[in-house]
Amino acid sequence: MAELATIARPYAEALFKASSSDLQGTAAWLDRVAAISGNPELQQFADNPMATPEQVLGVIAGAHGSALPPAANNFLMALLENGRFAVLPEIAKQFRTLANAQSGSSDAVVYSAFPIDAAVLGSVSSALEKRFGRKLQLTVQQDPSLIGGIRVVVGDEVLDTSVKARLEQMKVALAAA
């Protein structure tokens, strides 16, 4: 079977081109629907040959909580009719990459041992944007195993200032001595 990224690429590119006038709006519904599509029971229902694409679309709309835009319905219908519903999370990921490339920004995940309030996150964001040299769209995830500090992942770059990383560095240094 082909890689998910290979299957998702033409869909992500087509959606990107079709929604060039409203990338933020498309990204919003796409991220929400991609999160919904990750549900294993919904995947199983979508893969069931007895379930029609309209029924699956109805379940998605119900889980979304509000009516989907017509472009979303058309896109999801195309995925369902072509048996590509399982690829939706990868399509959303590639769509975000295309949108970020156009805007000159990147997605970043900040892992923190404790919750970060908005004021601190603002100052962290500006420091990270200066450090990485581009606009960042931050997502915060809590990871108690870090003990303290933060770990930032931007694409394939990692900035780890956590206590856990420093303890590992000390461990390696002491073992080498």
C-alpha cells in the first residue's frame, strides 16, 4: 500500500489551491474534522461497505456541532467516495504545511511540565520567534516528565531547556568522567 503522505499530497494541494481565498477558515474546519476523523469507531463506520458516504457525513456534522461549509461537505464527500477518509489527518497536516509555507510561519509545540499562562506564553513566543527566525504558531502540551523548563519542537528542530534534559546531560558527563 502506498504511504499515507503520498496519498494525501494531491488532496492537500487541491484543497490548498481551491481555498486560497480563505486559508484560515479552511484550516479551522479541516483541523476540527481531522480530529474527529481520528476516532477509531468513526473510521470503522466509514470503512463499512453498508454505510453510505451521506451517513458518514451526517455523523461527522453531528460531531462537529455545527453545519460544515459547502466546501467541507464536498471535500469530505470526495474522500469518502474514493475510500480515502483514513488519510484525512495526514491531509490536514500537509495542508497546514502548505499554508505555513505561504505565510512564512511554522507550527511549534511547546511541552511544559506545568500549565503556561497567556502572559508568559506571549513572552516565550516572542523569544522563540527571534530564536527560530520566523513566525510561530504555538501549541502547548503538558508533560510532567520534564520536571521543569520547556521543550520546543519546530518541524525537525528541537530546543530542550527542561530539567530532565539537563539531568541527562549531567548523567552522560559523569559517566564519561
